[in-house]
Amino acid sequence: MARPLREELDALKQQSLLRRLREIESQPGTHMEYAGRHLINFSSNDYLGLAGEPFLCEAAKQAIDTYGVGATASRLVCGTLTPHMLLEQKLAEFKRAEAALSFSSGYATALGTLGALAGKGDVIILDKLAHASLIDGARLSGATLRVFPHNDLEKLESHLQWARETHPEARVVVVTESVFSMDGDRAPLAEIVQIKERYEALLLLDEAHAVGVVGPNGRGLAERLGLSGRVDIQMGTLSKALGVSGGYVCGSRELIDWLLNRARSFVYSTAPPAALAAAALASLEFMESAAGEARRKMLWNNLKVLAAGLPPGLTPEKLQSAIVPVMLGEESAALEASKLFFERGFFVPAIRYPTVARGTARLRLTLSAAHLPEEIEAVTQVLWELGNPGSLSGFGER
Ligand SMILES: *Cc1c(COP(=O)(O)O)cnc(C)c1O
């Protein structure tokens, strides 16, 4: 007989790996009502504080009035509405690409895109810390997979050499992120682009945590480094700094035409509601405005306030994104630390296996442009308290 699920759940609980849902009873923003408490939220990916922004809500409401709630069919049948087309035009322009395609989520984007680009006989080479959606997409594609240690260019190159020697005719796709979701650091993109070009491989760059945060108008790391034209597949999500929901790919017209024919998560799924496309379009327009640029600057100012107040040994020399991991190692230590923050009035979640490798449990603290400097100073106080010898196990290696 198969092992009962109850036993498996109990095992998770014993290892401090059991998860549960938390019901938040307030609007998106830096303050939240949860478990009868008022907390300051340092956990969301709403880096610019846009998810509850009235002008985005208004754009969605207007689109509902015009187009209704449901899109009624897949994009290829009768689900493509004007807001989808406008959003994709704007996405291409924003990412300095020829064309763009939007999906119902970033997860669906990764699955559909990798599955359409690579198959049996092809090779996908991933950074070890690539997001689960990219790993799942790579696995589902049926391609041969190779993983290189995080940001290790030598190993990446030796995988590429191997791929070219053993699979001379294959499509080879290198997959990495511009800002890593659980570590907050960046990929050495300029070097990766040079290497992949030498081996005539394609590069898929997931800008999920860079768009809105990094580069002029928040266009991402590729644009920050002047490399947009050399990244074959620019992927991202509409659900983080952009404050809405959905995912996208930008690239050549050929790439987009191929994906809309072959990406299964695009073809075989009902189109996302027009209201989301309309809100995402409004969000992109905001990014390009002076007000959007000012909002992004506020986020970076907040990051400076945080960096100035952090205990020593806690962070990298320089914050590279809105994501600040506090490494704790043991899963139970991360849970305990998260509890301390809760008691002090902050929501800072513990990140555990399988989101990160076993023994690398951490707190993942994220900043928003909407945090007040005094809130940031207050949260750093708790980090000092946490780092004090005797309280918990202290900070591990980063
Ligand atoms: C969040 C995330 C995704 C998935 O995007 P969703 O829109 O949330 O489905 C994909 N890649 C990375 C790196 C992410 O952090």
C-alpha cells in the first residue's frame, strides 16, 4: 500500500518544512492585517507599490466595462482582445525588441517557451539557482539538461563545449535570470552573452525581479547593459514590480510567431482577462513616465537606507536588487527568526527547501518604494537583535 499522505505531511512538519496558507485581510501595500495583527510587510514582490495603485485599478475597471470579465476562449480562437494587442506592442517597445507575447503567468511563460524551443535531441543549460518554472519548463521539454554552479562562467563554457561536440545540430539554450529570486544577486550578463554567442547558443534571460527595478525606466538588466538586442529570449512577469498578473516573452518576430504556434501553455489555455492586460499596459506606461522613474528612485533610496543600517556580515558589499536574503541555514532557525519579526510587527517570511537547497534556509526580505525610511530603520533593528550572539544561530555564509 502507498504511504498515506498523513505520514508524509507529518514528516514535513517534523523537518520544519510544512507550509500553510496565510489569509491576509487587507489591500496590497506595505501594511497588512494578518492573524489579528497589524504588520509592516517586507515580503511582497510589489517593489514599486503598484499592486493597489488607483490608476491601475481604474484601467482594469474600464476594461471590464468594455470587454467583460472572461476572455471566453484561447488567444488563437476568439480570446485576443484589443488590450492584449496593445500590451504586447508596448512590451516589445519597452524591452526594445521586435515583438512580444503575453501569457497568463510567468510560470506558464517559462513552461510554454522552453517546451516550444527545445525538445528531444536539444540541450538546455541552466544556472543552478534558476527559478522552478524554468527548471520545470526545461524538464518538460524533453531536452538534455546541464546545470552550472551559480554564475560559474567556466562551467557554463565547458557545458557549451560539450553540447557543441556531442550535439552539433542541436538547438542549445542557456537559461539564467538577471536578478535571482531568492538571492537577490545578478548574473554576469555581459560575459554570458559573449560566451553563448561563441557557441551559437540561444540565451533565455528571465528578468522577473529586474524589470521595474533595474535599468533605465526599469527596463531590466539587459537594457541597463545595452544588451537587449543580444538576448534572444527576454522573459519576465507582469506580477512583480509591474503590480499586475501574467508573464511575457520579448524577442524577434520569428520567435514570437513560433511561440504563438507552439507554446502549449499559450495555445491550450484561455486568454487572460482583458482587464489584466489593460492594467499591465497602464503599468508599463507608468514605468516610462517621470513619475515612474521617481518611484524607482524611491526604491533605490530605500535600499540605501537599509544598507546603511544592516549589521555587518549580513549582506553582500552592495545590494543589487530589492531582495535581501538573510542566510540562516537550518530550516528551524529560519522559522524562529521569522517569528521574531512577527512579534516585533513585521512580516518577513522564512524561505525553505524546496524553494532553496536544504540547509540554506533564510529570511527573504524585500523592499518597496512605498516603505517609509523609519519602517526600514525599524526592521533593521530586528536584524541586529537577530544577529546578536546568543539569539538564534547567527548568520551563515552568503
Ligand atoms: C515569480 C517568478 C516567475 C513566475 O512568475 P509568475 O508570474 O509569478 O508565475 C518566473 N521566474 C522567476 C525568476 C520568478 O521569480
